[in-house]
Amino acid sequence: NVIGFPYIFRGALDVRAKIINEEMKIAAAHAIAALAREDVPDEVAAAMGGERPRYGKEYIIPSTFDPRLISVIPVAVAKAAIKSGVARKEIKDFEVYKDQLKQRLDPSVTIMQGINSQIKKTQKRVVFAEGEDENTLKAAIAFKNSGLGTPILVAKEEKVKERLREIGLDENFKIEIVNSTNKEKRTKYTQLLYEKLQREGLLEIDCDRLIRNDRVMFGSCMVASGDADAMVTGNTRRYSASLDKIKRVIPPRPGEIMFALSMIVNKGKTIFMADTHVHEYPNAQQLSDIAISCARVVRLFGFDPKIAFLSHSTFGIPMTQRTKHIRDAVEILKNKSVDFKFDGEMQPDVALDEEYKELYPFSKI
């Protein structure tokens, strides 16, 4: 009852169905059965004390904690109502309807949907370097199923099939797999790497060994050569270890600086933070360069950038040697006449809390 009726009624109400007929009930049953066969999301595993059930004699229907119920069953019911002629209202775009249902459960979905819409407009090829890792594989599958682009796994095919079986999917799930057994790619990437590192003490045979044995280097060469547009890595090793390898192969965008950008979505608000991983103590020039690059990336996500330079100090109180380079970064941006709002230095609460605007009416953000 908990799994079926709330969502059947949701679908029926959204199309203003005259009755709930057998076709709608059967559609709901099929949707529930199909969902039970899919990989269980993390929310269910967390609710069950870390146990991740898989389809079988002990698990034949989805958990009541499954957040996908609200976006799967009502859609199936609504489609059946329209097809069987009992709906008074048409739904023109079921993908939009599905997203609206998700938003009822999680307000942050609205923001993520906007980001996903931007990504879908320019389908990219993304290489997942640790393709045999279970969580990485799940991420690649979700990326593909969401229509965000084309995932490429750096992995051994038999290992991927084994992982697919373990998470309850068909071992023949269609997903692109590459590795160093492909002689053409191996030769191509070895030459690319050798050209970059031959004056850093590496012989061609050393580069060949790196391509054969290091998946981050292999994936980096894919991006550097244009065989992929981006790479996901770092899930099975330290972030810094992966970054050091990437920097040896992929240079920063011309005129920009390499930096890390983290995104936080909470209670309908989106905050981007940089640089959280690459530069331990950036100087004024680096800070200004990071700000410019951040503004460009944030716009790609569909947001209007507004940048605060954070510090333990707020507009000179207290004034210390540690805050001077932040103030200098602000001055550098002023001289460059950039096209986004910025100010600093300031503490995080001043940047985020509207109440502080009364105390600092001169602030540009």
C-alpha cells in the first residue's frame, strides 16, 4: 500500500483521470517490478543500516525509502491513463513532469536540473579512469542513463562485466570500454606522453610503461589528444596523486590557471568554492586569476557569478599581513575591469548573510 497507492493517486490526479482503471494499476505494477531490478540507491542502503539489497527472493519490491518511487510510478500511471482514454488532462513532456515530481521530494533538484539541462545541450565524452571501481561504474552508468553525455571506462572488459553482475545489471550493458590492449591507442598515447616528458628524464619505454600501467595517465592522454572531453578520477586514490599526473599531461586553459572548484547545494541555494584543492596559499595574482576562471565556469552552469574573497578579516578588521594579498587581488580585478561583481576581504557570514548588508552598504556584492 505504501509503495503503490500514494503514487498511483499522484499520477491519476495529475492527469485528472475519471477513474483508476486496470490499465493504470497494471502500469504501476510493471513500474514497481522494473524498479526492483535496478541498482539500489544510496538512500536505501543508508536507511537499511548500510546493507544494499539486490533483486532476488529476499528483495522483490523496492524499499519504501527508495526516492525514485515518486518519479517512476506516477509517470507510468499517467501514461496509462492517457493511453486508455480516461485522462482529462494531457502531459506534453514527461521528462519535465518527472523532474517536477522529483522536486517535490528534494528542492535542490530544481538547481541540479538546470545544471543538467546545460550539460545536455553539449554532449561530451567523459572518461572514467577507475572504470573497474563499483562507485565509479555506477557514476558512469548514471551519467549515460541521464543522457548527460557518453561515458568511457578505462578498464578490463571482464572486470566490468563482473562488477555489472555484482550490482544487479546485465553484464552486456552497453558502455564504451578502453584500455592499453588497444595497440593503436597505446602507441598514440605513448608518443604524446614522450613528447611532453622526454626532457624530464623519461625515455620512450618509460612512457609506454606509464600508459600500460597507469589509468590516470591513460585517461589524461585521452583528454589531451581529443579522444575525450573530460575525465573523472580520484575515487580510489588520493586527490593530489591524481592531480600530479594530470598536470604532467594536460596544461591549463590558455590565459587561465589550474584550480579546483567545489559546489554546495543546500536549501535552494548554490555556492561555489575555490580553490579548495590545488593552491595551498595562493598569492594575489593567483587569487585574481582563480576568480576570473571561476566566473567563466559558473556561467557555464547557468549562474550569474558574484565573487567574495574570503578571509578571517572583514574589510580591514583586523588588518594583518595575511590579508594584504587578498586586498591586492581585489585591486588587480578592479584594474582589469572584469564583467562580474566581486569584493573582499570578508568573512563567510558577511558574504552569505543578507543581514550584514546594512553594516557594509559599500560592499559591491
